[in-house]
Amino acid sequence: MDKLGPRRGTVNKHIDSILQRAEREAEAIRRAAERDAEDTLREAVEAAQRLLDRLDGLEFPLGSLVADLRQETEEVSRQLEVGEQAIGSSPENKA
């Protein structure tokens, strides 16, 4: 039984060495994953900011378009009212 003593020590050292290497590699993988996650988050935030900037750039032109459309709609409504009144007061309609 004592014959295994020196071998047992060598095996234990080898196992410890394997475990230490595995722990170092796991830590390296963990750090790389954290860097990747941070990069992805930063890119997402930057993309969202670019989108918000583009939307801000569209806000004024779209607001102006809506205001112009309202004005045109009101003008067309007034013209229709005038036209309806003119048709209603024409001599052909009074007969």
C-alpha cells in the first residue's frame, strides 16, 4: 500500500494543476463575456441615441406638415361652405 504514496502525491499535484488551469480559463472566459456584454450594451445605447437624434430631426418638419395640413383642411372646409351657400341661394334651387 505504501507503494502508491509517491504516486498519489504526483496525481494530486496533477489534479490541482488541472483545476487551477481550468479556474484561470473560466475566469478569462467570464471577463471576455463581461466585455462583450458591455460592448453590446454600449452599442445598443449608441444606436438608441442615434434613433432619438433622427426622431428629433423629424419633429419640426412633421409638426410643420401637420400645421400646414390643418390650415389646408380648414381652407377647403370654408370653400365648401361658401360653395354650398352659393348653391343653396341660387335661383334654380329656389324654384
